[in-house]
Amino acid sequence: MNDVTITATSKVVPSQLVTNNQLSKIMDTSDEWIRKRTGIETRHLSNDKNTSELALEVGKKLLNQVSWPVTDLDLIIVATMSPDYLTPSVSAQIQGKLKAQNAVAFDLSAACSGFSYALSVARSMLLANNWHKALVIGAEVLSKLLDWHDRSTAVLFGDGAGGVILETRAEKHFLGQDLRTFGELGNQLTAGHTKTNGVLKDNTFSYTPFQMNGREVYRFATHEVPRSIQTACRQANLELNQVDHFLLHQANSRIIEHVAKRLKQPLDKFPINISEYGNTAAASEAILLAECVEKGIIKKGETFALSGFGGGLTCATIIFKY
Ligand code: ACO
């Protein structure tokens, strides 16, 4: 087996849908500001379910789509920046609950690039180890990391999970990739800084909420995403015009419009669902992919780019033939 393909896609979002107008009642913001600056109209927010519960639901939905037993699963990777615990990982939690006892399971932390990073890592591990089946999930409950008094971040994010099953195949599907990390820009977007506690001193436990320099991340995304897509296309030996769909991380519809313009590609090749979900970080590309497959937007044999960007800072594009 030389490559991997996607044999199932799925998504799950919490049932609670929160509108911009609802947020404007608890903070100094407006539907008009949020819509105009980001394209977001609503977001699904979790009251009770944590990240592993959303990931588990996606895992079950994915496994329902295949004909082999869960014990055939070799690998589980969950990309997340909002795990239930620092340990055990979300992946280990769901491995136990799915009874996927033959699967190696670990989480991957690359914020909004996490799903693309995880696809790349999963493919490499399947091929290197002569394994055959992987569950790759992006899952987030970002609402628990948000400072609900900070309008500059609180209005942007949503909760949800999406994922795929990857299986090895003889023919080529994974055509190219470009993964980058810009660690010197890490302080532009941070969440969950755990403080040192000293020894026998202060017994308090705390973490910092989500903080972002929106303008800098915007500049980063509009510069790096087009470059990353072009690099991955070159590696795939494809012209941009030969890519049927560009599935970008859903952080801001203006970023997506900017990238389409920079690449001189029509905007209708860039599916956008941020209006309903907001920014769901590592879950965003996976939710969008599942929707595009469900709605028949991506058809068998078509080529798509998955491109994520965000905390780290990181940026990652995968070119895939479905
Ligand atoms: N409602 C009303 N006004 C607001 C709000 C709000 N929710 N938030 C900020 N403002 C105000 C600001 O205070 C500022 O007011 P001032 O001009 O009086 O100072 C004004 O609106 C403009 O603020 P900016 O931050 O400059 O607005 P900008 O146009 O840059 O939009 C945004 C902000 C939407 C965050 C944009 O910068 C962006 O999308 N950045 C990229 C984010 C991103 O891509 N993140 C991806 C990674 S996420 C991850 O990795 C998890």
C-alpha cells in the first residue's frame, strides 16, 4: 500500500445555537459588527459536553459507516487545543470508550492547523508501520477557554467536532502538503497558560483564557495561506486551476475572500460555513469537509485543498484527491 484515502466523514455540534444578538445582550457588541468583520451569525456552544464527548460521538458516527470491527483500528489522533485534561488525552479517552484496544492513541496540538497536521501524521504513521486504518478527529470546546468579558475574542469561536477515517490504498490520493510552524509569533495567540505553583507554597490552580492579536493573525493568515496552498500544489504537481475546492479554516470570511483573490481563484471554489459555526479551531476543516461531502459539493475523484492556520503560529495545507 502506497497511500491513504478517506473512507468516512462526519461531524457533530452541540445543539445550543447562540446568535450575535444574544451575545450583544451580555457584552458591548452588535450583530452588525460581528457579521461585517467576520461573517459569523451564530455559533454552537456546549453547556454540558466536553471535548472528548463530542469526539466520541464523531468517532461512533464514523465507525458506523465502515464494515470492519473497531478492533481493526490501528491509530486514533485527535487534534485539539481544548482537551478535557492535560492527561489522559482525548484520544486515549475515546479509544477506551470505543473499545478500540488495538489502536495507538494520542492528541495533537497545532490549534487551527491541527486537523491538517493530524492527517499528515496519520498518513505517515500508517505507511511507516504497515498499519491500515486510522480515526482522525478535530474536536474543540473553545467556549470553556473564552473570557466572556472580552468581546474581541468571545464572539469569534464555537464548539464542535468533525473527523474522517483514513485507510491505506494502492492508488495515490494524498497528493501534496505544506506544513509550517512560526514559533517566534507564538505570543500573538495564546490560551491555557498554566502557571508554576512553587513548592509547598501556594496551592492554587489556574490557566489564562484565550487571547489574540487579531490584526497580526489576520496579516499572518492572508500572507501565509496563499503561499502554503501554492507550495502544496507545486508539490502535488498541480496548477491552482486543477484544484476543485479550497477548504480553508473558517476563522473569518474576509480572510477567505482575500486568499481567493490572491490565488486568482473564483470564490465559489471556497465553501464557507463560518456564518453558522464561528471559528471551531481544529474542528473547523473537518466540519466543513463533512458538510461538503454530505451535500455532494465534493465528489469522488475531485481534488481539494485543506488549509489551516492559527496558534503556534502554524499553517498547513494538504492536497487530497477524494
Ligand atoms: N464588537 C464590537 N466592537 C469590537 C468587537 C466586538 N466584538 N471586537 C473589537 N471591537 C472593536 C475594537 O475595540 C476596535 O475599536 P477601536 O477602533 O475603537 O479601537 C474596533 O472594533 C476594531 O478592532 P480590530 O481588532 O482592529 O478589528 P478587526 O477588523 O481587525 O477585526 C478580527 C478583528 C475579526 C479578530 C480580525 O482581526 C480577525 O479575524 N483576525 C484573524 C483571527 C484569526 O484568523 N484567527 C485564526 C486563528 S484562531 C486559532 O488558532 C484558535
